[in-house]
Amino acid sequence: MPNSNAKFHCNHRGGQEAGRQELVSRSLQSAQHCLESQDFGTAYAHYLLVLNLAPELKTSVKETFQFSLFKWAEELDSLARIQDLFNCYEQALELYPNDEVICNSMGEHLFRMGFRDEAAGYFHKAVKLNPDFADAKENFYRVANWLVERWHFVMLNDTKRNLTYLKAIENAVRSGCKSVLDIGTGTGILSMFAKKAGASFVYACELSKTMYELARDVVAANNMEREIKLLHLKSLDIEIPKHIPERVSLVVTETVDAGLFGEGIVESLIHAWEHLLLQPKPKNQDVSTGDYGRVIPASATIFGMAVECKEIRRHHRVGTQEVAGVRLSDAVQFFSPTYASAGSEETVEPYTTEKLSRVPGGYVPLTEPCQVMTVDFNNVQELKSLAARKPWKLSLPVTEGGILDAIVVWFVLQLDDEHALSTSPSEETCWEQAVYPVQGLLDYSVKTGDTVTMEVCCQDCYLKIQKISSLTSECGMDFSDRDDTLSLGNEAELCNALAGLQTTSKQDGNGQVCVLESTEIALLNNVSYHECFKAAMGKVLLSLNPSKDLQSMDVDGHGGGMNLQESQNKSSLDVAPDPLYILDVSEGFSILPIIAGKLGPVKAYSSVEKEQHQAALNVISETNHFPKETLEFWLSHLDESVVLQRPKSDKLWSIIILDVIETSGLIQQEVMEKAAISRCLLHSGGKIFPQYVLVYGMLVESECLLLESAVQGTEPTLGFNIAPFINQFKVPVRVYLDLSTLPCLPLSKPAELLRLDLMNPLLNSSSREVKVQICKSGQVTAIPFWYHIHLDEDHSLNTSDESSHWKQAAVVLDEPIRVQVGDELVLDVQHHKSNISITVKR
């Protein structure tokens, strides 16, 4: 009997195995059939079954499984079945936990949906699994800029700032503050200062998941994980005794931005005083500090001054009435977002930021620095009154005549009675300054003796400076509150005073308001850009329609040719030519379609999305006497999300304008793929603009770029081991640079690094070696690069020009290379998708 029982079990197992193999075989066949019929969801389900039944097939079916997963995920994404999408990726990662391609794809979906912290985790894992996986590296570098802002590196390298905070914290702990809460801990450096100073209990909170995990690693590496309690919380959510056992005697924080209040320091300190801190020490009483609460920084004083600055002006005010023959209508008023925020109910940052010491073209102070306000962070009643305080007037006497472009603001942070940090533009500081651009005036000129007036308030956690105006010296009026009334004899004086007051009344008319990003305004001010496009487009249109004199089609009669009516009368017996189709798919606000519309019988399509921008373009078209059918908005014609397609089923494009370079200084994502599609949509003789791009670069020595890219060892962080952890988030390419003011020493002449040809892909190469001759001895620390954008052989744009709306970028080397005059370095230049990598060979 035992033998027959064993035989039964053996046969049973054999039958099970045969059944399993049969099911696996059928499922594989079904999966293949589903792939052929593009039923990706069912194919994915079959592969899932196969891999669960036959794990030994993981290697052989890996590629087709991945293909099924990615295609099915795309469908789920388009159907907004987000949970199903993530469930599929979780199932896939259970089967292939160390597959860098699946990790990277999961990260891409997460990033598109706004889950940046989670996306970074998957990108980072993919790079660790395969350091040469270019897609994952590029994705990680892009998300790293979001997760760990670049100012972390600059601040941690600022030895003066770190030492000043350390001394203030040591003073507080020595005076009796034994329990410390660090709000917005970042890397945890202030918490470690407190522990080093001798605090008995140290707590730290951080809202960002990435920064919290980074701080956890840093604290552990410095052997303080048992002495510093880290909380992944916003300080407003900390409760006693749930998160910390009792109120603390000291709060340390640096949750301040260039405008002081923009990171929510007022709100967080009000909450801390009410719920987390011991009561403040009574004034003028000699009692033990440890029994009371205090804050570092103790207080701040905000300063401001009016400046003239061409660079700020060209990014916030349109300074021309005509661009390449197109008249900009007076009925359209262009403003940047900082101005629009003044009357907006939304919480919008009311200022931009600049490091004035490095602003291209410099700046001229028009007034002396003036104290705007002070704030005592150890006075909870004062903090509460800030938001409720009514706006107050501020007047600055003009000491230097010029053009009123902005109010610049900085502050002095008083950490305690002995230690302070200043963010003044005249100081060597890691800080930028807050800039309030002046917009909406009828006249921006001021002269010595005039007065710049403004209104100041603290609203929505921001310092707001608005209603900026100038009062001329001739008016001689005092507009302060007073009880006496003007007599009739002062009527002339009143009229003069009103005439001298340049208010922001320009926007009060009935004109079309159009809010543009500052880079879009700089583009509109870039005259050479538009003139270059006009000439290149005219050349193409003339070649495609040689029987027509392009000048004769100048529709408003400007120039040497006849106007449209005369042209129509002259050719009344001719058959009206078919229009030539032009598509502008450059990002943001663009008047290129209108410029094209003035060059001949064309049908120009704009790809602007915002209704406000479309309305502004329509008004400009009417001002230039365009027939309504000349300009149309391409996205309103599309039934699907594919932007690059034929204008009509039987028509092709004459010109397609692509955005090739981001304003940051990087190549646009997927630009070569877009060019490949565009080439198929052009009729004979049609062109893509630009036709090709040349990348130029040079070798430089720049300590500044090193400090902005990575923490330089333990010296600037006063012995604490932080660099290896935060430097995981360093990126090899720095963006938004101004080479004209970048502190650097050129060690070579500019060299052509790469060619990207959008019209002739056979001329492209994904990699190239470039020999560069050293013309000055030093240490190569970085390779700044920029572009010559060739619309054709005769018309090109240089992104490093003074008038350019583009910024530049630079590859920062991991290790500086010492060079001598006459040396030759070989650069290995790689182009993968939209990413340029440059490595140096000896």
C-alpha cells in the first residue's frame, strides 16, 4: 500500500506540472496575440499569470512584459485610472524589484502627477541600479532641482552664516535654554549646533519628505540619532505631548526668504509661542532664562531703496511700440506676475529675486537705503498684529536722477544681542535680494529732489510693496494727513501737484490686460530675435511664392511697397493664391505668427493656450489691420493632443517654428523627436525654424560655481559631516546663469562642441570629441555653454547676447583639473535626448 500511495502522489504531481506548463504555454500565446491586436491590458494580465506560475521565465519574457506594462500604463493614464496604473507598477516591481527601467517609468508617472518626492525615490533607485542609465540620470537631475533647492548648497558653504548661527545658539544654551526645537531643519545643521552647544533635548521638524530623510541620514552619520528627535511634520501640526513631551525654551529657525516672510516664519512663530514655547521672559527682570522661551533669530530690520536697472526693466516692462513691423496696440497693457499679484485675491509672491551684485549691466541706486519696518520675533502680539496692520505710506527722497525700475529690499537678521546677518547687496552674502519691479506708470523718469512713494503691508505671509509712484519736486506739496483745507488761492498749486504725481493709473483704463512671465516680456523686448525671424521667414515665403513681391504684401501700407488694397486691385484678374501655412509651436506668448502674417498671403497658426494671451494677439492683429482669417489658434482646431499634424488633410506646412532652447539654457525635451515629425509635415521647400543649432562652450575656473553646486567638505559646515548626503542631489549642470557677470576666469577660447540639425538629421552625431587649447593657466572647474541658433545660413541668434531672453548653463566638474598654458584637453560631448553631458579627457 505505501508503494501505491507514493505512485499516486507522483502521478498527481506529474499531472499538476503538465497542467502548469500547458497553462503557461497557452497564456504566452494569448499574450502574444493580444500584443499583435494592441490589447495591452489583456496581454499584461497574461504575462502576470505566466510570471507567477513560472518565475524561471523572468529573463526570457522581461522585454515583452515591460512593453505590455508601459503601453497598458499609458492607456490607464489617458483614462485617468490612476490607482489601477500604480497597482500594475507595484505588481511589476514585486516581480522585478531591481529593474531600473520599471523604476524609472514608475518615477515618470509619479512626477507627471505631481508626486515629486516619490518620483525622486524611484529615479534615484534606478540610477543606483544602473549608473549608466541615461534616462534615469536625466530624470533624477531634473527632479533634484525641485526637491533640494540649490540655495541649500550655497548656504551650507557660507562659513560666516554657519558660524554666526552657532555662536548665537551657544549663547542661548549657555544662558539656560536646554530644550530646543528647530523649525524647518533642512539638513539638520542648526539642531546639531544646539546639541553640540550642550542642549539636553533637541527636536527638529521638516515637512519635505526628501529633506527629512536627508536630515535623518546626516544626524545618524554625526552620531546624534539618539539625541535629536526628527519629526516629519509641519511645525503647525506638532502637538504636546503627542510629538514632544513639553514646551521648549528655544526655537531656532531660518525659514526666511529674500523677502523675509515668504516661507511662513510669522505664522509658524505665532503657533510656536501659543503652543510649543515657554512664555517669553518679562522685560527688565533679572530672572533665569531657562524658565522662559525665546527665538533665534530675535528680530529683523527690513531696508529698501529705489534703483535703476536695465536688466530688471527689460524683464518686467515692454519697452517698444513696434516689433519687426508689428505695432503693439495701446489697448493691450503687458504686466509681469509681480504686478498682477497686487490686485489679485490669490496668494502670489509679490516680488522676484536677484543677486544685485551679479545682475547684468549693474544697477544705480536712486535713493538712499531706508528702513521699511522692524519685527520682533520674541513678541507674539507684534507678530499677530502684522497681518492686521493697515497699509502704511513710505516716501524715499530721490538722490540720483534716472529711470525708476524697482524697489529693492533686504534685511538684517538679528540672531541675538551680539550676532547678526545681513542680506544687503553690498555684503558678501549667500542671499539674494527681493525685487519689486515698478510697472504701470505713465512716466518712469525721476530726478534729484523728487520723491518715490509706495504703500507697504504684510499680507498672505508676504511683505508687499505696491502703489509705487513718483512725486516731482516742482509740485511742492505735502500730501500727509492734515486738517486744514486748501484755499481757492492754492488751486494752481493743487493742479501742479496732481500733474507731478505719477500714479499707476495706466492700468485703470479699459485696455486689455495681458500678464506675461518675465521671460516672455524679455522675449518681446528682444528686437533682434524678431527681426531675424522676419527676415528668415520672408526668405522662405518668397522662395515658395516667387511671383509675389513680399514687400507689396505689407498689409498696413508701411514700407516701400503698395498696400493690400492696391495689391488686390492690381491683381483683380488673377486667381487669389492659396495661402501658405505657418505653425508656431514655440512655448509661451509669441507674436511670430503676426509677423508672418505681414509677409504675404499666409495662414498663420499660434499655439498659445491662455485665453488672455489669445485675446491680446487678436487685439494686436486688429491694430495691424489683419483679416480675421489670417491668424488662428491651432489648439482649438485639434481633436486630440497631437500638436504636430497637417493643417488640413490635403495641405502641408511651409514653416514650422519649434522651441529648441529653454530659457534656463538647456535643450528642450524631445526636440529632436518633434523635428522628425515636423520634417514629415513640410511641403517641398518648407523649413523648420531653427534649421540647426550649434553648441559652444569654454573652459573656466569658477569657485562660485563650485560653491553653488556642491558642499565643499566639512570645513564650511564647521566639522559636521553633511556633504556626502546632500551632494547626492547635486546636478552636473547649473542653469539660469548669466555668463556676463559670472565670477570666473576663462582658461580657453570658445569652441564649437556639437551640432543639432533639425532639417538634416544625417549631420547629427550623438557623441563627439573636441580638442580645446588652454590659453591661461589655472584650474578647470566648469564648462559654460550656450547656443548659436541658425534659422538659416544667413540668419542666426546667439543665446549669450546681451539682449537675449535666454540664460546660459554650465557643466560643473566633480574634480577641478589643473592646467597650464599650451595644454590640450579633449572634451567628450554626448547628446542623449535633451541632455548634454561633457566630460574631460587628458
